[in-house]
Amino acid sequence: MSVKLLHFLTVSVYLNYIGGEVFFYQPEQIHIAYGDDIYEIVITWSTFNDTQNSVVEYGIGGLILREEGTSKTFVDGGVAKHTQYIHRVTLRNLTPDSEYVYHCGSDLGWSNLFNFKTAPNRSDWQPHLAIYGDMGNENAQSLVRLQEETQRGLYDAILHVGDFAYDLDTNNAEIGDAFMRQIESIAAYLPYMTCPGNHEEAYNFSNYRERFSMPRGSQSYMYSINIGPLHIISISTEVYYFLNYGIKPLVFQYQWLEDDLIKANLPENREKQPWIIVMGHRPMYCSNNDDDDCTNHETQTRVGMPFFKFFGLEDLLYNYGVDLEIWAHEHSYERLWPIYNYTVYNGSYEAPYVNPKAPVQFTTGSAGCREGRDEFSYKPPWSAFRSNDYGYTRLKAYNSTHLHLEQVSDDKAGEVVDSFWLVKDRHGPYPMSKMNWAKVDKIRLKYMGL
Ligand SMILES: *[C@@H]1O[C@H](CO)[C@@H](O)[C@H](O)[C@H]1NC(C)=O
Ligand SMILES: *[C@@H]1O[C@H](CO)[C@@H](O)[C@H](O)[C@H]1NC(C)=O
Ligand SMILES: *[C@@H]1O[C@H](CO)[C@@H](O)[C@H](O)[C@H]1NC(C)=O
Ligand SMILES: *[C@@H]1O[C@H](CO)[C@@H](O)[C@H](O)[C@H]1NC(C)=O
Ligand SMILES: *[C@@H]1O[C@H](CO)[C@@H](O)[C@H](O)[C@H]1NC(C)=O
Ligand SMILES: *[C@@H]1O[C@H](CO)[C@@H](O)[C@H](O)[C@H]1NC(C)=O
Ligand SMILES: [Fe+2]
């Protein structure tokens, strides 16, 4: 090889090497989420050096449009002070029912091309979601099947119900980076909607809050989003357990949640989104044989803080007619009969999920992580079905009266091991619901702009 050619190759290889320093401008860990509504998409990614600007080029059928966003320096709390730049760009006013292509980065380096599809703007749209919690970097059993199904276009969005990577901050947050690269194969194509779990606790949940971009801003633990006929509310159950970070997040969330439930119940809203679904990491009930709080009668999220019994979620969700509650944390799947205060309120004995007289709850925390599976103890009368196969849940909203749920077993090669229809002719408070009428009236007036 000639000296000249060798010199040319050397220069090419070190193009990123200016003044003896290596630069990392290449975007990675690309993921998307809904913004304030489903026609807003927030694209988030990381670089390890400051690229000065954060750009998404995108469009229907080509990279026609350009949108700039912001970048924030994120320093992990570990000893290495692992530093990255987290970039966020919001695409607004997207055209319904369209296939968009995009890439992200800056003039210093672009990502691969990705694509996502926007929902049709029709009241008969039937959103299909994949739902799971507790998926790690190691032993992410469900990921292969989820990649395959995502790329075949089966889903409209993902709900990851807390506990990521095990953990996002492990090894000075390098496990977090590895996990975010790993889920890019689904999260760059589908809105990846999350809530925090106990594994995100380190440094006051900073890895969770900085890496994901959820509605209401990245510093928030809770949000709600309308997806077709679904009003999905995502909360942090961790505010009940990590009081070392203060009681403010718990009080603030409870008040926000009551406001959001009241708004969702205003007739004009519940008409459009009849299904109110709440997701949070730790369940109120479980029949696993570990020492988790859900095995206790007085679960803190259920009845409120120890001794004081303030801010319990079970009454709140029951009183405002929540239809479905989705939890994780237990590394298993458990479906309950409609339940309130340890009493089963079936719609009827023959058809328990047709017009149930209390919310329906299930736990789906078996996506796969390095902690393996959780075993069960005796089966209580409120527990309808249990499995600790690795897997995840599918939810399809057919219309205002019918939701279909199914549990996919990864152990059994994708077999559906449980399924049920939740059927409601009318949505709203339950027979013994007690609303806070003073607050309802206040919010109704505020909402009407009075
Ligand atoms: C670029 O990133 C590398 C790796 O994180 C770091 O060592 C280096 O100091 C950074 N350079 C600048 C100019 O920020
Ligand atoms: C969806 O349709 C409604 C009613 O036809 C319209 O008001 C709204 O602007 C549409 N939204 C989008 C994003 O096109
Ligand atoms: C932890 O973060 C929350 C939410 O941002 C904040 O309200 C709280 O004050 C923080 N706690 C501590 C101890 O920094
Ligand atoms: C729940 O049941 C217990 C008895 O197990 C009872 O003491 C309590 O008052 C009930 N709570 C509500 C809100 O009905
Ligand atoms: C609820 O329905 C299921 C299914 O029919 C039944 O096994 C269970 O005993 C019922 N519970 C009550 C309290 O009626
Ligand atoms: C809703 O969908 C279910 C399942 O496809 C169907 O049986 C039912 O008739 C539909 N109801 C309405 C009101 O369209
Ligand atoms: Fe957990």
C-alpha cells in the first residue's frame, strides 16, 4: 500500500479525533413517546459529547420536515459521574393515519432511519397495546417476541409498568445505556409509555426522569393520555415507599390524580374516553410468597400511609369509577376478580367481567429480568388466574363496551395462557362510590372556564 493511501486512511479513521480527543456525536438509545396527545411524538436520544443542536428530520414518505429541540446534560449520581447529553424533540400536529420516517441527531452525526405510524382520527379506531413491567438488561425474555411483533406492526404503543434494566444506574449507569440501546428495536418505532418502579429509586429517580420523556414534562412521575377510547393514567406507586425523598411528591400526586379523575369523568370526556385505566408499579393485592407489601392486608398504596391512612388509592380509584388497574413488580401474572376492600364484586357469577361492580385489576411483571420469577402461595378467593411464565399482556380496545386482554407466555412459545373480555354497558362510579362533590364542582367550573 502506498504511503499516500495509508495516510488518507489514517486521516479518515480519525475524523472524529480532533486535537487528540475522541468525540462521541453519534445518536444512540433512540426512543419515542406520546406528547400531550397522540398526534404529538417526542423523540429522545443520547450522545456522549455535546452536539450543540438536537434535530429531527422527518416526514411522510421522506425527510421533508425539520424540527429542533433541546439537549440537557445528565450526570449520573455514581462515582464515575457518567455524563451524557439527552436530546428531546417534539413533533407536533402530525397527520393522522400516516406512516412517518425520521432520523435524529445533528450535523455531527445522524441515527439510522426509523418509522412510526400515527393513529387514524376516527372514533372506531381500535388501539392495541403490549403491556409489561420488570424487564431487565439481563434475561429480557420477552424482548425477542416483542421486537418481532413490533416490526410486524401488531401494536400501537407499549406500556412498561416500571422496573427497567436492573437497574438504570447500575455500573455507573452503563447498564441503563445498554438497556436503552436494547429496547431501541421497539421503542424507536412505538410510543414507549412508562411509569417508575422501585428499581429506579437511585439518586431520587434521576435516571428514570432524565431518560424518558413522558407527557407533562420529563421531571414528572405522573401523566394521563387519551389513546382512542382509553384514558390512561400513569402514576408512581413509589411515592408511597420512598418517603426519604419527601412527602411532597405523594401529596402532589394524590391531588393531581383526583383532579385528573374528575376531569376524565366530566360527561363530555367520559363519552369520548369511556375507559379509565390506571397503571402503576406496585400492586395493592398479590398472592406471591415473598415479603412484598402487596402480600399484606394493609398495603400502603391501597389504604394510604402507615398509621395516618391518608391518600389511599383504592377508595380514590373506586370512587371515580376506574375500569381497569394495571400493576407489575411481582415477577408473575395475576388476574383478580373485580375487587374492592378485599370483597369480590362480580358483575354476576356467570359473567364476572360483564358490568363488574368494582375495578378489575391485574399484575403483569414477568417480562424477564435477572431476579427471575416470583412463586405463589395459597390462592385466595379474589385471585382468578395466575402464571409465572415469562411473558406480557396484550390489550385491545374494541369499542366503548368491549376490551379484550390476553396473557402471552414466552415459555410456551407465544401461546396465550389467559384471556378475558371486560364488558361495560355504562361507565362511571360504582354502587357505593363516594365522590368529593365540592371538588367535582370546582373542577367542573374551572374546566368550563368559569
Ligand atoms: C467527549 O466524551 C468523552 C466520553 O464521555 C469524554 O471523555 C470527553 O471529555 C468529552 N469531550 C468533551 C469536549 O466534552
Ligand atoms: C380529528 O377530528 C376532529 C373532528 O373531526 C377534529 O376536530 C380534529 O381536529 C382532528 N384531529 C386531527 C389531529 O386531525
Ligand atoms: C426528589 O424529587 C422530587 C420530584 O422532583 C422532589 O419533589 C423532591 O423534593 C426530591 N427530594 C429530594 C430529597 O431531593
Ligand atoms: C373495609 O373493610 C374493613 C373490614 O375488613 C372495614 O373495617 C373498613 O371500614 C372497610 N373500608 C371501607 C372504605 O369500606
Ligand atoms: C366471581 O365469579 C367467579 C367466576 O364465576 C367465581 O369463581 C367466584 O366465586 C365469584 N365470586 C363471588 C364472590 O361471587
Ligand atoms: C364492540 O365490540 C364487540 C367485539 O367485537 C362487539 O361484540 C360489540 O357488538 C361491539 N359493541 C358496539 C357498541 O359496537
Ligand atoms: Fe419492582
